[in-house]
Amino acid sequence: MNKFEDKELRWGVLGVGDVCEKKSAPAMQKVKGSKLVAVMRRNGDKAADYAKRHGVPKWYDDADKLINDPEVNAIYIATPPNAHLELAQKAAAAGKPVYVEKPMARTYKECLQMIEACENAQVPLFVAYYRRTLPNFLKVKSLVDEGAIGVPRYVGITINQPRHPDVKQDPKDNWRIHPDVAGGGYFYDLGSHQLDFLDFLFGPIEEVNGQALNQAGDYPAEDIVLGNFKFKNGVLGTGSWCFTTGESSKKDEIKIIGSAGEISFPCFWGTNITLRRDGEVEQVFEFEMPEHIQYYLIKSIVDELLGKQDICPSTGKSAARTNWVMEEMISNFKNQKHT
């Protein structure tokens, strides 16, 4: 990769929608050595409004103009996934580091094309899997690495979620449930975080199979996924994702079973970690989150590019692996849709 020569990151953001209100872009104003200098939306009025409310000096309604703004030296792509590939290619061609929202793209093939574009341009590619930097998830990793539950045997993911409010209102306006825009449904939106964290915890998954269906018929994407997978290190995994359950079945849990205990924790609805070890009293750990949930990940990007010791743990290559796993897990559903 080309060495980043500037002494500060001057971010330009493509697609300042909901994720940029609190989760991500405001952190770019608070990390040392970083500032947000330009934002873009196709709707110029909305771009101007965001810039005014967040104290951003420039706004655009044209992605090319922001990418080629000489003051901007790093690009954050916060659009829906269907635009990630094209915008990443353009940002890479302009010689600017790329930070892209998750899921990385609609397909594994698009992920590989993004990686290729950035490698050819010798610019780094980062992906917004910020759980790799949050204190509760780092605690899980430290417990596993320290052998708190002995040798890990298997991990189980369960997410049962009632119909999302956006589905009940107007599915047409919800890009997350249209595979041509998002790649899949809520499984791609939420399951990607869980599977990416497990990649961070145990390393790459090398075998995967699954079944996916649309049971409720509310929208085009899959609404239930069951999967089994095997990590290269021999740990096994299973997952169930259902987005049309009743409130009484609502559940968000990842449980890691080891030879001498278990760790359980939510991925979305809480920050507590429960540790149970043979012959010991149960321990519960609680954590506070940063005001802007992507703060620590963005800080790691800034520090890496400015030559400090931190290295961003979420790259295009690691994120592409998660896309591959999801694609394999719902391949039966995708094949049915095309026959």
C-alpha cells in the first residue's frame, strides 16, 4: 500500500443517511487527527441540511465531485450496498483510502472486485464491522483467548425478531429487505455482524451450509436462515435467524461452549456478558458503549493511516469472508429465486 502522507484525515462521506447521524460520521470530528470536511447525498437539500446541522463545511449532490475534491483525502461509503462496488472503485482510482459500511457488498464477487480495485490502486480498504473494537466484544475475545472456558467446542447464534417496524409501514422504502439492493434481507444486515465477530474470535470459516426461506411473504428477501459451519481451527458453529417471530420468542444470544464452561452474550440488545465455569459462581460483566458506536474502529483507521501503533482489525479481506459465508448459507434460496 502507498504510505499515507498527510498528517490528518479529511473525510468525505458518500450517503449521509441514518447511520451518519450518530453512529459513525460524528466520530470523525472527535478522533484526534481526523475531521469531516464534506458530505454527499443525491438529494442536495438533505446533504445541505446534514452539513448545516453537523458543522460540515462542504456538501455535494454528486459523488464524483466529492471523491475528486482535493481537500478530501479519505472516503467513507455509507450508501446501501448496491452502490459500494462502484463508489469504492472510484475512490480507489482517486488514490484515497476507503472505509465502507457493512455488509461490504451485495455478493462475494463484488467484495473481491473491491479488494482488487484497492490493491491495484495501492490504497487500504476498511469495513465498518465495529464490534471488533467494542469493549464487551473484546472482553469475550480475551476470555476465550485466556482459556476461561477451556478449549472452545462450538458456538451457537440465535436471533428471533418480530417483524421490523419498517416492514409494517412500507416495505417499498426499506432497502434492507430487497436483495437487489442489500444482497439479502435482515440476515445480511444483522447476521453479518455476528458472523464477522466470530471470524475475529476464531478465525476464518472454511465449511458452511444452510437453509433459507421466505415464510411470511412480506418482502422479497429470505426471512429465516438456519446454518451450520466449521472454522479452520476446528470449532463448530450453528446459527438460527428468524425475523418474523412473536414478541414472546424475541431473543438475541451468542453462546460459546467450551470444555470447562460457557460464555453467553447479546450482539444487539444489551452489552452484558455471562461467564459460567465449572465449580465457580456465575460472573456477569457490564459495559458502557461510546457515544458514537463506530468511534473506536474509526480511531483505529485514523491511527493506522497516520502511522501510529493501532492497526484497524476490519479490512476488506476479513469482511469479504463474511459475505462468502452468508452467500453459502442462503444459496438454496437464491438458487430457487433464479429457477
